[in-house]
Amino acid sequence: MTNADASRQGPTAALRPMVAGPIDWQHELDRHDRWLRTVIWSRLRHAHSVDEVMQEVALAAVRQQAPISDASRVSAWLYRLAITQSLLYRRRLGRQRRLQDRYAQRLQTSSEDRGEPDPLGWLLSQERRAMVRQALGSLASRDAEVLLLKYAENLSYQKMAELLEISTAAVESRLHRAREKLRTALAAMHIAEVES
């Protein structure tokens, strides 16, 4: 094809390579796989992302809109394709991340507006309460009593001393021992859960 023939066929005809024969894309992709992965990794820095982008590169190579017939241009074309697909992948990830952040923010705001905790927080707090109740049930009544007066009724040491007719030093001592026993009971429950 001469330059005169190319100009008669339009501006894009002059840009097309003049080598005949289809390109074996599977072979070309296999041949360029290693360095293409390096190029993609340098932009994304995550092995899983590299695999996904390589799939997109392979699909784009097979489905190409303007077929390439010049084998000498394949590597440059694949390079540009890898860069483009990497950028598209990063843009897609950014959009997904922004959507997830907006959804999480909306979910948190709506649950705060209704005065509700998030479901996971609620479940964990319920589980902790059940464990504390169970551990309290395993303590001597005297230890459970002093803990409940302090933490459930929110009484001061002075008020507890008056109610129990003991000194504030004795209240502090009992509370300290009761907390240690509660800690031990909770730790034993956690170990038992792990073993079962």
C-alpha cells in the first residue's frame, strides 16, 4: 500500500500496520506475562490486584476494537493497555471504597439518630453482660453484693460503709478481693469457651 492509497482510504488507514496475518494472543500474552505483571504491580502493589488486571488485559487483547496485525507493535500496545487497565482498576477501587465509606457513615448516622448501637457492638455488649452475670453468679453472695452496690447502684465507698456497717477501708478491701475473684471467674469462662 502506497502513501497515496493510504490517504484515499482515510486518516486511520495510514496508522494501521502493514503486516498481514492474525496474532496469536495467547502466545503473546504468555510471552509478555512476566514484565506486564511487573508494570501492573508497580502501580497497584498488591498481587491479587495484579491477577485481576491481567485478566482485564487478556480480555481487552482478545476483544480489541481496532485489531493489531503488526507483531512488532504488540509489546508497546500491551504496555499501554496494562497502564490503562491499572488506572481503571484503581479508579474502580476508589469508587467502591467511597461508596462503602458513605454507606458505613449513613448506617452509623441513622443508628445514632435512632439511638441504636451498631448491631455488632450490641451483640458483643450482650455477650459480655451475659458472661459477667454468669461470673457474678459463681461468686460468694458477699462478693457479688459489694460489686453490685458499687457498680450497679453506683454507691460511694462512704455510703457502702454506712449500709454495710463497716469502715471505708474494709469496703475497699472487700471490693479489691471481689474484683480479683470476678476477674478469675471471667478468665476461667473464657478458657472454657476456647477449649469447647
